[in-house]
Amino acid sequence: MLLSLLSLLFKIYSCCIFVFKNVNFLIYLIFIIIYWCFLKIQKEYLIFNLFKEVKMHEFSICTSLINIINSEIKNIFLKSNYNEKNTSIKKINIKIGSLRQVIPEYLKFAYRTLTIDSYLFGSELNIDIIPLKISCNNCGYTGEIPFNKYVCVKCNSISIDITNGKELFIESIEIEENN
Amino acid sequence: MLNNISIKIYRDILHENNSIARENKSLLKNKMIKMFNLIGSPGAGKTSLLEGLNKHLLNKKIRFAVLEGDVETTRDSERLDKLGIKVSQLLTGGSCHLEASLIHQALNDLDLSAIKLIFVENVGNMVCPAEFDLGEDAKIAVLSVTEGEDKPIKYPLLFHEAKAVIITKTDLLPHLKYDLDSTIGFIHEINSKIKIFQVSALMDRGILDFCEWIINY
């Protein structure tokens, strides 16, 4: 197996030298092979060790996020003349309230890992963090307050209702049409 | 030529979990059972609190079950099982929280005819469990006096969602440099309507008040 691979590489190598008079092409090819192996290993390793064993809440959230996106995309394809071949998913826009304590980097990492080898791979996950907003029951102030100081900024009252900051939803999907 | 299309969808990400949670809730409502979700850091005293509650609930002849969430091992269930409490062990195998689907399976396996109350002892963690609804009647935050006073503002979602806070291990207060008033202040900052109980499971202090609050909830 290894021997045949080596002899194949050697054949390509001699071809390259003969045809292109340089070895750049071969280096590219080796890079592509290494990258492909890396993706395969990464998928097995990450999905097994991180997703199945250390399932932080970002991974749980990401799993349901991907399920929803897949079902929505299926719907879109059914209703229009777009399909997997003539489009690619460019961006997923989601909104998360700051009270949710979701770490965007972790969620993006989970997204990359869980979409490897799928139609969604390569699409960008755009996370919009919604700041904490309150309405004060004492003075009627409505607006943002700084994180970890849960009192009204105007009158210092603790009788407040949190109006924004607990969101967790998908806003839109951006699809690119390839002609 | 490339064409970009943006499609608005506005869908709740935890929709699947929330719909199973609603199923759990209606199942329990039909059977007239109340379910409470205990959330606190590892070592906060969640299991001890349940051990303490057992005596008072037995006196009042109220039968209850515990759904015990753990990452690994069944040690907590064994502790409760020794006292004759009905326990179902939920092993999450590395996951840091319980989800509604796991609770749904546990409820299906449990004999719901004889019990009035269910306590879910969540995995020791204050971030993730607050995120996932299980279909409970109320989330209850468990906080011990050996932790920092500022825990409530470090984990705001939990204290915002919870209907009651149990401050445990209060028998240790004379030996600690701990400002209980500032903790209570922080809790009220986040949630002014929350009920606070100060208990010591070891000395059996304050448990009865909490027990009555649960029964009348």
C-alpha cells in the first residue's frame, strides 16, 4: 500500500519535473493530501472526543442549531428551484443574549467541527451578542445596563425587569447562488 | 455571476429541547406531580439537602422521587438509596447538564402513580443547567456559604430563572469570613422576587421552611 503510493508519487514527481521543469506542483499535491488526511483525522478525533465525551453547552446548542438549519434549508429547496448543486451556504446569522453566557469562539469551533464533510462546511457562523437591557419598575428607565451590575442606572433601584439579554435564535441564512 | 439571497427565519435554537420540556410539563400536570430542578456547583450540598428533606417529607407522608444527574459514578444515588428514597440515576457521560429528553425517558420509566414530588438533582454546574428547561415547575439554586459572596452576579442566568435560593452549610458561618448580607444583596439585584432560605442540613435548620414552601408551591 505504502510502496505503491510512494511509487505513484515518484511517477508524478518525475512527470512534473519533465513537464513543468519545477517541483511546485508536487508540493501543492502533497499539501492537498496532507490537508485531506488532516480533515479525516480531525473529524474522527474531534467528534469522538469532544462532542460525545465533553459535551459543553455550546456543543448542545450547536447540535440543535445545525438540525434547525438543515430542516430550514430542506424547506427552502422544496419550495424553490434551488438545490444543493446550484447554491452554497455562505453565512448563518444568529443572535444570542449576553445573559446566556455562550462563548462565541467555542460555538464557532463547535460549528466547524460538527459540519465537517457536510453541505454546511465552510459557511460562516455570524454571532450577534445582544446586550443586557432592563426596564425599571421604579423610575421607568428602559435601556442597557452594564454586565454584572443589576441595578437601574438612573435610580439604583433593584426592582427591574430584564427585557433583553436572554435571546437565543437564528435570524437568517445567507445563500449564494453559483451560476 | 453570483447571487446572494438572505432568508429570514427567526427560529428558537433550543426549540427541540423546549418542546420536549413542554411535553414533560403536561405529563406531570396530568399526574398532579410537581417537579423541582436543583442547580448548584459541585459540593454545594444538593444531595445533603435532599437527605435532610427526606425526614420532613416522610413525617408529612409525602412520597417523592429523585432524578439524580451525574457525570460519572452512582455514588450520590447510593447515598439516597440507603435512606429508602426512590432514585433514578441519569448518567450524562461527560455532558455538563441534563436535557429534557433524558428527563422524558426517566419519567417514562418511573412509577408516577404513588408520588407527589420529583426532585431533579442536576449536574454540579451553574452555567449550562440554567440554559436547558426540563419541564420543571421551578428551578432552585443551591449556594453554599463556603463559596464566594459574588456567585449570584457571576452566574446571573441561573439566579434570574430560579424561583428560590437555598443557602446551605449555614452552621459553618461562625468559622468563616463570609458576608451573608452581601450575598443576599447580590441575589436581590438579579431577582428581586426570589425566595431565600438559609439552611443547614447537618443541624436540620431551616429545612422545614423550605419543605413547606415546596408543598405549597
